Amino acid sequence: MVSIPSFTGDAGPFGGGDPYADYRTADFPFAHHADLADRRLGAGVIAANDEFFAERENMLKPEAAEFDPEHFGHKGKIMDGWETRRRRGISAEQPHPTADDHDWALVRLGAPGVVRGIVIDTAHFRGNYPQAVSVEAASVAGSPSPEELIAPDVKWATLVPRTAIGGHAANGFAVDVEQRFTHLRVNQHPDGGIARLRVYGEVAPDPAWLGVLGTFDVVALENGGQVEDASDRFYSPATNTIQPGRSRKMDDGWETRRRRDKGNDWIRYELVEQAEIRAVEIDTAYLKGNSAGWASLSVRDGESGEWAEALPRTRLQPDTNHRFVLVAGVVGTHVRVDIYPDGGISRLRLFGSLTEVGATRLAARHQELGG
């Protein structure tokens, strides 16, 4: 088990210059997983008991939190995060909040899944961060309202017990609960501010939904596909290639550094389950002077299967969505895209259907996770 650093205590007051100069973080062992709380997947902060100083939705912004020391509003300092007012006791004789007093926010995950790790980032919250945090999770079908989620019959599992955290730090927590969740309840004790929330895990799709669809994108992140590995992630992460929708700008795809050897770059994917692939899309949107020159696609069935070429090395055009219909469907569980010699692609789409074996295994896994 990899040890995760604990950043307890205050950070020093901002003294000018680089606002991240004394920021505390680490390489978390779970950060290679997809962020289930990504807005691109449809995540949202649907309710909070208080957001007096800064709005709850800020927690899910994809970019790092910003800090402007001169930015004030009529309520006070404007922070790039979720910040509640200072809690008080009930009287002059009891001016302090009780041990149970806390603020909370309800988060809808963008895709249901198994949570492997959580980062509660208090960047720029130096003297106004929570003393402690805790995180609970629930699995609720459909599109529940905040009132339905906080109803007494909803069962919440503890992912992160009440734990002291540090200011101006990325506080990481490994999670070991083998269950499928749809919503989180993030608690801060007793009050304060959280800049960003990241929920790393594995998407666990609903087999019944995919079965009704029939043909769908079998590598899409929202359907349970994932990136296993990539040769290079210098400019942007490989997971971008299976995010929903088309790329909106150059860094919303996958781009590698410039090669100075005779090799090539690649990404290896795991499909949602065993599937028959019948059509392929490789998009280079917004990659103009840096798109991949050529690409090929290979498929493997099982961890020990042999790679078989499904799409031979094919010329790609910059800023273009390329569509290929395969002459015959190819069955497999893993796909590898090779680009030559370097550069990037913005999206990969693999259209097909689950095989009978794949559908059976996916349904069994769904049941194991409590779905």
C-alpha cells in the first residue's frame, strides 16, 4: 500500500509573488483513474447547506484554482472554491459551534462508478479551510432531487471518515470500498472552504442501459471504457480521447512531445467488456500543426491475446474527424492506437456491441457492485 502524505495545519499567509509557491501536494497512487466528478461527464454539485462566500459549483472546475488578492465583493473576499460563513454557537455563553456542526454539499457523479481515491484541495484557503472533512457515498437510481437524497431511507457509506486536513494543500485519501456509487456527500467540519474536489475511480455502467442501446461507443469513458497506458502524456492526458463530446480546444485532446528518434507514440485502452467493433472514428479537432501524421488500430481479446490489426496505418488530416467502417467486425477486449511518429488525436470512438460473453460478464460485475 502506497503511503499518502497528510498535510495538516495552516499554510503561511500569502506574501505576494507566485500564489502556488508554498502549495503542498503529492503524486497520489490513484490519480491515473478517471475523475468521476468531471463536469464533462455530467457531474454537478446539486445542493449545499451554505455557500455564502463562494459558490459550490466552483469545486468541479477542471482547471486549478486561481487567487487574486485584490478581488473582493460586497460579502468579502471572493475565493475560487466553495466557502461557507463562519459558524457560531447558540449564545454568548456558548459562542462556539458544537462538535457535530458541519457544512455539506451533495455531488452527483458524472458517471456511476467505484471510487478509488478522493482529493480535497484547499488551494489558497490558508486560514479559512475546514478543520476536518468527511465524505459519504450513496447509490440512488434515476435523477433524485436534493430532498430525495437527504431522506432518511437513503443509505450512505463512509468513504473518508472525519479527518483533519491542511490549508493550501491537495489532501488525498485512498478509498477501498468495492461498491458502485452515484452521489457523494462532502462534509466540512465545522465550516470553511474547499477549492477543488476530484473523485478518481472506475466507471461502472448500467448493463440494462447499454443493452437497450445495442450499438454504442464501447471505449467511451461514460460507458466504462478506460485508458490502460500511453507512451507519452507530456502536454495532455490520454483519457481526454474518450471524454464525451468533441474537443473544444487543443489541450482537450491527447498530445505528445516531439519525438527525436525513429519510434512512435501509442495509447492502450480497455473496452467496457468484450465487444464486436464495426466502425472507428479518429478525430484530430484543434490539432493543426501538431496532429498525428498516421494512425493504426489493433485489437486484442483478453489480457494474453494476440494483437490483430483492425485498421492499417492510415494518413490523418489536421483538425478533421476521420470515419472508418471495418470490412468485418472485430471482437476484443482491448484496443491499441499507434500514431506516427508523434503529435496527437483529440477523440477516439469505437462503435459496436457487446458480445454475449461480454454482456454476461458486465451484468455479473454490476451485481457484485450492488447495482
